[in-house]
Amino acid sequence: MKKRLSILLALFMALGVCAGCGTADQGGKDEDTGETNTEGGETVPQEELMEYHRYDLKTYLKPLWTGSVVYNETLWFAGDDDYSAPLMYAPDEIVSVMSYDLKTTYREGTDYTWEKGDKTIRLPFDTTTIPHMDQMDYYPSEAGSSTQPLTGGGNIYFAEGSDISSRQVVVTYRHSDTGEWKLPRDETAKFPKTMAKLENGESLNVLFYGDSITVGANSSGYIDYGPKAESYPEMVNSYLKARYPSAKINYKNTAVGGTDSYWGASQPGGTAGGILPSEGDHFAVRVLDNHPDLLFIAFGMNDGAYTGSAYKENIRTMIERAREQNPDVEIMLVSGMIANPETVFYNKDYESYQTALIELSEEYDNVGVANVLDCVRSVYAMGKRFCDCTGNNVNHPNDFMSRVYAQTILCSLFGEDYFDAI
């Protein structure tokens, strides 16, 4: 069957036909004007392309829910033997398909195919260029160092470092397709002191506190792999410095991998209770001793042992302790991504955690919520798969999902026009 399909594909290519080539009545790009012809012969301006051949802060912070161009959306041809993977939107034009590190550009019709109006990118069955993983390798029969257990039994491929990123590709494309997003909350009114310090060029202590996702695991910069994109806290910090060059921003990230909210509040125990025994009161060491003016708290991925109400009280303890030291500290609570739904790590009530954060924001002045979970759910509701958005296939984001974190936080903090301000 694969051989027959390969022969048919070769015949189509020989006849000069390729999936994705538009017909006359579908319109096409005017190479001189850079505009797109509509069916009625009129032209409409195209969104100007931004930098996408390297890591660029502004490109990566462009909201995924606006505009007509998506940059470097990640795909992993894995878990299915048909060598296909879905995009968020149905492309009108594929601008580029590149390796995750942005060093290799793949050719349409030879390395991949697509059809206008379809979200799916497909590989030829005899491909030798774009990485792909057969179902038997994605779901190994035997457990090992590169597997994690599935909820219903069996195993799934897992790896840290650059292993999975090196198997993914990034797609930049134009689209007129739309999706239904649950957008970031507007929390701008919760941060008057932060805004005043930034606008007046004053000193601002910015602190991120959370688990491994906030540490930066598996962002390409953290694992030292191309394109070496910043982690989501680093992108937020870089945005602040770019938008407010006169402000004296003192950025610190004291997150610790493997930790949960119980540990984060310096309660005895928690999933990482033995990681830093020399610190004693690690909330005091990692938060209070740094005297934050703007504090980001981001726990949840390791909180499977706690109900929503217990999680809420752990976060409340952190808020109360921070406020005891500095009544003026402004706090952004960050909900997070989900773990791989196929794995046993998908063992927590993510919605109840986000609800707990929202309830806390209503109880305290100058406490906001960046509803990352809602935006993550929107990505998946548009057809994306977990494997396309992860760096380890269990519980860490890749660069694409890290961008969802940063974009949501900045939109919540500065409003929907945050992107236009840099």
C-alpha cells in the first residue's frame, strides 16, 4: 500500500501537481505587490512577515489568537503510522517548514504535502528527511529509561533534553481560518504599583517562583539547543526591559523542579521535601529574601496529591507570607498546562486549581490570575495534540507552548494591546 501511494505521489509531482497549489479561482499571491488576489479580482493587504528564521522575541510574543500568520508552530510526526500532524488553523499558504532548530528548510511536495483548507501536514511514506516515529516506537512494548507508563497500561515514549525537540518541525503559515479561543483575563487594574514603577523608570524586583516549567524545562534555551528560545519567565523579563528601557528591572527566577504548592509554601513534606534540606524555610530563602515587588507564583503540575481546596490553601499561605513582609507586593498567580492525558501523570484536577487561583484573586487586592490553562485548552480544542506541544512528552512544554505561557501572562498583565507596545 505504501509503495502504491509513493508511486501515485511521484506521478502527481511529474505532472506538476502538488497539494496546496491554488487554482485560479482560489486566488494567489501577487509577487510584485505582496498582496493576495481575491475571487473578485480585488486585492487585500497581507500581514507583513516577521523574523522567523531565528529566535526573535517579538515574533515569539505575537498572540496566537490574532492576525493571519502563525510563526513556528511545532509538529511531531509520531504516534500514528500515517505520518501526519495537525496545525491549529487551516493554512492558506505554507510560508516555511523547518527543523526545530531552524537550521534545515524542508521542501513542499518532496519532503511534505498539504491541501488548502486542511489543517493536516503529511509526509510521504518513503520519506527520509523529516523525522517521524512509528506507532510501535511511540508506544514501546517494554518499559525502559525512555518510556513512561500509560494510564490504561503499556508505555509511551519519553525523553528529556533535546531528543524530542530534534524530532519536531516548525511551520510558519498564513491563514484566514479562525478558532474559538478562551482569551487571557484582563488583570491590568490589579497592578497599579508595578505600572507606576515601570512608567516612572524606578527599580522593580521581579520574581518567578514555581516548579520545573517555571525553571524553564524544556525550552530550547534551557536545554542549549537551537533556536535557543528563552523560557517563558525570561520572555516576560525581556519584554519588560524592551518596553520600559528606563526602568531598573531586577529579575530573579527561584523555581525548583519537582516541587508542588505544599512545598512552595514551606509546609513540611511535599513532593520535593528533601531537595533542599539546607535551606530550611525555602519560601523565606527563595521569595522573602529577594523582596519582590512583582511576584509570579506558578505551581500545579506536581500537585496531584491535593484537592482544589487544599491547593488553594497552599497558595493562600504564600500570598499571606509575602504580604506580611511587603503589603505592597503585587502578585500574579499562574495556572498551567496539562500533563499528557495518556499518561499516569495526568492525575490532577487542573480546572479546580485554576478556579482556586481565581477565587484567591477575588479575595485579595492586587492579586491577578494569568489563566494559562484556558489558553492551553483552546490550543487543544483547535485540534493540536499534546505531542506537538511538549518537550518531553509527559509534563514539560516545548518552545511553542512556552510562548502560550508568556503571551497569556503579558496579555493579562498589560491588556490585549501588549504586543503593539514593543
